[in-house]
Amino acid sequence: MAGKFRKKPVVIEAIQFRELSRTQRKHGVSIERNESEIAEFMGLPVRTSFLPVDGNPYGRAVIKIETPEGVMCADVGDWIIKGLKGEFYPCKPDIFFDSYEKM
């Protein structure tokens, strides 16, 4: 069947992985992120991991999310979307705002 189709409007739930505060300490920077808020949203334990990045001794802060396609990483600033079947996906901010609008 050929023709033009429009995607059905879908209401989703989402939360953004973000930094809450950044404090300079004697031996580096202390960064607080909203992991506990994300864990409550997902109903799952959440832990920030750090992936190596050239030129950054601390690495890249990510939350690893089990999706139907395998493990995906949400970077700080990414949105975590709850799918129609209760699954979770990370989504880059630009794609999120191109695809969704706040209700």
C-alpha cells in the first residue's frame, strides 16, 4: 500500500539528565547530578559511569540504560524517554525538541 502517512500523536514522559551543582573543592570539582530523580522516574537503580575521553582526566559522565536494542548511554543534557511499553531510551536534546513539545 503506497501513499502519504502521518505519525500518530503520542504523549510521552521524559526527564533530562542534568547537573544540579558544581562546587570547587581542594582536590578538584564536586558535581551533583539528578541521578536520584532519574531513578525515581525509571523505577530502577541508576548510577553515573565515566567513559574515557581524550584530554579529559575525569572522562564523560553517562547513565547506562538497558533498551530493547541493547545498552545505550545518556550524556548530561540528554533526555530519557519512557516508551509506550514502559521501556526507556536516551535522546539527544536537539532531536528531542525537534520531535516533542511540552504539554
